[in-house]
Amino acid sequence: MPSQRLTDITSSTGITSNDLIHIVITADTSQNPAGSSYKARISQVQAGLSGRFGIANSNGVYTFYPKIQTAITAASAGQTVEVFTDYEETNAISIILKDNVDINFNGHTYTLNNSGTDNAFIDNSVVVECKLYNGTIIRKGSTSEAINTNNCLYLSEASTIITDCTLIGDKNVLTTNNRSATDVTIIGGNHISISGSTNGFIRLSSDSVFRNAYVECINSAATVGTIITSSNSRITNCIINSVGSGIPNTISATSDSQIIKCIVNSESTGIIILSNSNVINSYVTSNSTSSNGIIVRNNSQVINSTSIIQSTNASTAAIKIDTTTGSTIIGSTAYAPNTNGIRNDISGSYIYNSNSYGGDHGILFANSGTVENTSVISLTLNGINSAGSAGGKIKNCNVEAISNSSILSSAGLSQYVIQVNNSVVKSSWNNSGGHSIRFASNTSGHTISSCHLITSNSAANAILGNGTSGVNYVNNNYQGMTAATASIVQLTTNVQDTRNNILIN
Amino acid sequence: MGAVLIFLIERTNVFVSRAGALSQMYCSIKVNNCSFVSKSSQGIAVSSTGVLTVSNSVVESQLDTNAGHSIDINASTSGHTIVNNHLITFNSGANAINGASTGVAYSNNVYEGMTTSLVGVTQSITTTSDTRGNIYF
């Protein structure tokens, strides 16, 4: 009779982890040089051969750990801790990252579900460089929005973290609280807040870099916060979607910060830069009916960017310059079908090589500024309006108003005058009020030279004053009207030479 | 025959505080639809044998001395063209175009801020404009 082989034996059923097996521990030579025999429960074998978290040695053999912190602590520099199951931590525990130890989540989710204020992962005030990838980190169970609490990732030193994973927080998601004011770098990942945070669910400390990331606030809430930076921070190549019409701005950047190649979709103000900061090559939309697209303050610049808003608030604009010192807009597009394209509230501001479309004003100069090489269109009000006590310089521009005067100077103080040179200024309004340029007050010293002034109604004027508005108007071309000028006083007494050169005086 | 280097500047805005908005040394330059403002020097300064063309531009010097010319061509050269510009000085003793026996075709310019528009400049246009302001040269 042939001997029975193991494969001939009927498979057992009803095996539990308490059942016993025979095991030879090769490292134990007390019974035999080849190893010692023992019984073992199946559960003991499972614990030795698998686990929630593991580290592979150079031969690909894993050592497993029941806790991720235990695995990270055991890992050597250059090793990767792998996650083999979804895991929810309900105790008040922050996982401390280790320098040069990566975490591969293998598609799994790590959740910190606790009502306290702990952050899910931290650098514990030690500089760390590592990569968190291929998984999800969730922080939930707490309603606290306090700064530095309840983040998926909290860094308090100059760490560099590649977050090639998804971070989801009930409130806060990511905070860098850099005490030593050197670089903190966060690269990649999806950063999602369920309901936003009053203090911003992503807070970047001084000199931080945040790039190649997707940021989203899922739910509409009264206190939606998105990204708030400290000085010298850079946000590059990010997509930020903020839902909700809350108080904070989608991106709020303080001094000397840059926002580069970002797409911002907001239901409040898209971006506010507070001083000496830049928005470069970025695209901003705001669905709010009362907010600005980009607010520019204190010697800041908007360069090669686009801002589109749906605001109906007459004091807002797709790009608005306000507060203290002048700022600059270069090569950018502002589109606001229901309010102003660009609004300038600060003397000494510049708009270069840009496009501005406004349902109200194309450009509203609430204070003096200069606009050069720019195309401006307005739907209902003026293409460019110099309002209040402001003046303006308009050079090499195309300005068109669809249903109003194209340029209106309503300045009331004589020291502020407007200068329009080498520009095409057109009113498409087929109405006797559709003037090319109109002065609503009797100020004096304005200059209009080498312009093409066009009206669509013969009863309108190329230049209309308020009775005694004093204007140097020379070398202009007029088209569309019967009377080119009305109610203005020519200030220039010189005449052209035989080649049409003229000195205004 | 040597190569002719021409530098073209269009739709460009320059605002400088410590130098000329444009200083040309060794090549020919064409400036179209630009705005140049210098706070402490000439708007455009030419000091070589290159040829300068400036059209449809606003050139302003805010240097408040009689050296604050809008355009300064410090070379006894010819072939320069300056048309359809608004040339501004802050100082009434400065000039819209200051040359050194320089031949310039200048037409349809507006000068502002000075007492004397042109010094050291020879008009190279021999024709005159028609009654509609058009001119051929």
C-alpha cells in the first residue's frame, strides 16, 4: 500500500487562530543543530508573518509591526515603511516622522479619529525629509479649528515632505509652523478640507514652498478658509477649489510671497496679496456676487495672469489695487461682466500691456494711475473713469465704451489732470451722450495728443468739456461726429510746423 | 559687407529711476508703441553710430535739469526717424530732441514741457504735409 501523501489528506475545515501547528524554530538549536520543534497557535504565526505595517530588508523579507509609529521608529534611514491595511487610530496620538524614512500607504488609508487636538503626522520639531505616498491620511473627530491643531500634517521645523497622497481634514489639513524661519517644502498631493477652517486649512509659515498640489474645500460653510501664507512663501503650480462664501480669501499671501502658475476657483475673493508680493501666470475665477478676483496691495504685482469674476458689487473688480502704496498689473486680463474690470484706489499704480473688460467700467481710477498699451472695453459705464480727485495717464491704449462715454474725467481738483496720448478712444454708443472723451468738471491742464477719437453718433463729441475745461489737444484724428469739441478751452497757442510737429504750452 | 544689427522694441513700457529708459550704444534700434519714462536721465539716449527709429511712443524725462532731454542723440549721424510721438520733459531748459548736428526725420510729434523743442537737429524731411496732415518722406 503506497504511503499517504500530504496532498492526499482531506482539507480541514473550521480552523481557528487558536488551533495548533508544529513549528521548527531554526534559530533555536537547543534540541537539534537544525532547529527545535514546538507547537504554536496559528495566531502566533500570523503575527510573525504579516501585520498592518512592515519594513522590507534588502532581500525583500518583511518585518511587521502592529503600529505605524513602531515601524517608523524601527526603520533605518533609506528604508520605507509600508502600510498593508486601512487603519484607524482613535487614541490621541501624533505619528512622528523620521528623517529619510518614507511611508508607502499601498493605497490604504490612515485615519486619526479623536476628539482632541492632535495632528495625525508631525515632524516633532526635528528637520525631516521624507515622502508620504500612495494613500490617504484623514484627520477627523475634532471640531477644533485652532492653529497648529488637528492637521493631517503639521511641521514645526524646516522639513521637506513630498505628499504624494491625499490629505483630508474635517477642518485643518496642513500647517507649517516654522520656528527657525527657514524653508519648509511641501510637494504634491491632494489637500482636502471637509468644511474649511476659519484660520485657513492650509497655513504656510515664513519661507515655505508649497507646490504641485490640488487643494479643495468640499462643503459650503460660513468659515471657509483655504491657504494663508506668511512672508517669503511660494505657492506654485497648484489648483485650488474653494466652495463657500465665507470670510477668508482663497489665498491670502503676506509680504514678499509669490503665487505662480496656480488655478484658483473661489466663491469669495480669489487671491489677496498684501505687500511686495506677486501673482504670476495664474488663473483666478470667483463666482461670488460681491467679491473681487485678485486684491493687490502695497507695491505688489500681478503679471501675466487672468481674473474672471461674477460680482455685481460696484466697488469690486476682477483685479483691484487698494491700500497704501501703488502696485502694478502687467500683461494680465481682467474680466468682470457685471462690475469693473480693474479698479485702482492707490496713487502711483501702473497697468501695462493688459486687457480689461468691465460690465460697469473697464478701468476705474478711483485714484491716479498710469495705463499703457492696454485694451479696455466697458459695457454700460465708461471705458476708463477718472473718478473723485484722481487723475490718470493713458498711453498707447485702445479704449471703447459700448453704451457711455469712452473716457470720463470727473476729477474735481485742479492738481489732478488726465493725459491721453497715442490712443484709440471710441464710444460705440449711438447716442448724443456717447462722447469719446468727456470732462465733467472745469479742471485745466489736460492733454490729449495723437489720438484717434471716434463716436458712433454724429451729435456726440470727440472731446466734451464742462464749459471751460482747459485741454491741450493736438494732432488728434476725429471720426463720427459733427462737432469735434464742445465746452472746452484750447490751452495750446503754438501751431504745427510744416511736418505737423507742435510744442504744446 | 558686415551684418547690420537692429534691435526692435514694441509695446514695451519702461520706467527707470537711475538711468535712461533706453540707452543705445552699438546697434540700430526701432521703438514702436512704447512708453519710456526716466526719472534721472534722458528718456532715450543715443551715443553711437547706430540708427534710431521712434514711432507712436511716449518718451518722458523727469530729470529736472536742462540735460533732461526726451531724446538725446549725441552723435553727428543721420538717418534717424522720430514720428507720431509725445515727447515730454520736466525741465523747460531741456529739449524734446537734442542732437549734435544730427540728421533726423521728425514729423507729427507733440512736444511738452520745454521752451525749445529742438537743438542740434537737422530736419531730413524735404516734403511737407498735405492739408489733412498726411506726409510723405
